[in-house]
Amino acid sequence: MNQAPAPTHLLPPTTGTSRLLEAWHTESHPADLTEHLNRHGPPPRIGASLIEVVEQAGLTGRGGAGFPTGRKMRSVAGRGRRAVVVANGMESEPASRKDRLLLGVAPHLVLDGALLAAQAVGAHQVHLCVPRTSTEQLRELAAAVDERRMAAIDPLPVILHAAPHGYVTSESTALVHWLNGGPARPLSTPPRTSEKGVRGRPTLVQNVETLAHIALIARHGPDWFRQAGTADMPGTTLVTMTGTVRSPGVLEIEPGTTVGQLLQGLGGVPEPLQAVLLGGFAGTWLPVDQALGLGFSRSGLASAGATPGAGVVIALPHDACGLAETARMLTYLAANGAQQCGPCLFGLPAVAADFTALADGHADADLLSRLRRRVGLLPGRGACSHPDGAARLAASALTTFADDVEQHLHRGHCERPSVLSVPRATRMNEWR
């Protein structure tokens, strides 16, 4: 099986877009606390006024949902009780590497942002959650936290957690549930974590990239932040480029940069493409001709029914089978649900099985109509949005690879090799 390796390195910056990764690109090594403070200076003490500054900056969450960060912070601060901040470094999207790289090269920028956010919302502690499988990352982050403790620069404690790593364990309610002593499975809302989170306190859960942006906004202001990006998604953002690209890895870009520019900026692609998956395994397949001219931002992708999601672009070569690749992803997603409500227990496995039968050329006469019906039943029915993402992936594949659907229905398996990196579909069994 010829699978492209998952990208694990940073790509050279595009002109004017190196902000989060500027120190790395200048020094070519992760900054310790002294280097970090020499470059950025100490984090400013601006307290609750930071919320208004973040609102003016227009920062949106970089974890996938794209919710306005300032509004989220204000919701937590407005509860009138001591709060908690959770820095989410779990990065459960299999195709993404941006968060682990950011934590690896600029840990103190993330920690600055988490502590600034904590002071703004009236929190008494910060929890930093990363996968327990990332042992080297945990060691490096523990050293960074210890550096700050020894230097006595932080007004609040930072508690590092090694959390179970699965596709749904990065969901905000799952992390809160785990921190409260339960399994790392998502919970139904309401109440929202902003209302009742860790130990029943109002809790702000933010992706680590979002927190790093907060650290820069606090230092440079909202006008500086808005000098890059688009009106609806200002600033810069980290994108993982993978699949059939010459230089797979993580790139810092301005939102609004077209998908075609992203691919060409990596030196082009080594062979013709047929489609691009935007947003990751819970994302949207688009034909390459349609995708190339779209700006990589929420507004730029909306017309095509796509979103930036977790900041992932996966390029599929012309000679690959999009149905087979999607079947493998759906099988992985079906095995990695929370297994606590009908869509995950029954719906996702049924959709994955039907899609696999289609890809393998084993379709019965009713398969396509049954598959479309099942895909349509998934969204909005789960305790979390996991089934929604799987449905989006499946529905977009049936549209984008419509010619392949007909071929597989009438001619059987196409026998094209697998080319994308998809984890083995092993069911999660360690929730604590």
C-alpha cells in the first residue's frame, strides 16, 4: 500500500505571513523562555480589557468551528464566578499537524495566550491538555512550564495533562468531562462549558493556535492583527498540506489565499490532481477545478459548501480512487466515535460498510439509494458533531466522484492503489 507519510515539518513562510512562527523561521530552533521574552517581551497585564481587544481584532477559533473568540471569552467572564481555562492541544484530526508543531516550536507563545485569556475571564488556573501518546511533546512542555515557574512570571498555575487520544476526545465537553474524572466522551449540551465546566465552574476551552494569536493581539493590538487575512477571518492561520504535494507540511498563510496558490507555493504538485479534501476527515471533497480558485477562509469556501475546518488541505492525484480513500476514512471515523448514541453505534458503521461495498465493487441494487438515505439521517442526531462531519465527507464524495460511483456500480472494483495516510480503524478503548 503506497501511503503518503503524514507531514511533520514546517514549510517556509509566505512573504509577510510569518507571525506565529516568525521566531522559528528566524532562529530555526524552538525558543526557550529567555529567547521568547527577548523577542516578544513579557506578556502585558491588560486584564479584562483583553476581551474587547480580541473582539475588535475579529479573531475566530482555529480549532475547527471558527466561533468568534472574543464572544466566547465574554460568555465565560460574564458568569460572575471564578473560571477555568483549558488549552486544547489534542489535535485529533488525523491529517493535521499544526498544533503539535506550534507547541513544539513556540510553546511560550501558547502559554502566554492561555494565561492572558485566564486573567481576562477571571480564571484561577489553566489546564493544558495534550495526547498522552505524545511522550516527547509532554516532556518538552513540562520543561517549558517549569521554566516559567522558576522564573515566577505567571500569576496563575498551569497544569499539564496527558489525556487519552481519540478522534472525539478533543471535543470541548469531552475534555471537560475527562478533567472532571469521567471518560473523555462528549456530553450533550446544555449546559455549555462556558456555563458549567471544570469542577462546575465557567470554563473557556480554546485551541492552542487560537491562544497563540491572543498572545500576539495583546502585544500588537487589533489593527495590527487585521492587516492580514479577510474581513471574516483576519490574521494568519496554520494549514497542514498533505496528499500529493511536493512539500507536505505546515504552512502559515493569510486566510483568503486561494487553494491553487497554496499548492503552487509548495512548488506545485508532482502529478495531475482530480480532487482536494478541505478541512480534514470531517471536511468536503471538491473537484480540483472548482477548488483551485477558492479562497481558503470561511467566506471563501462557503459558496462550495466547505469550511477550513481544522486547517487541512489534502490533494488527491488523478489516478487514485476517491471512493476507496473515502471508504477508508469513513471506516476510521466509524471506529472512532464515542459509541454512546445511535448515530455512532449504528449509523456510522452502516454508512462505512455501504461505502466500502461500493468502493470494492460489491454493491447490491439498493445500495446507492440506501447509502444516500443513511447519510442524510446522520447530521444533527448525535450528542456531538462527529456524525455530522462523517456525513459531510460521505455526501461530498458521492457528488465529487459521481463518475466513479457509476463505474463501481456497473463495472466493479477499479483496483487503483491507496495513496493517502489513513490511520488503522481501531476502536477506542481507553477513555480515562
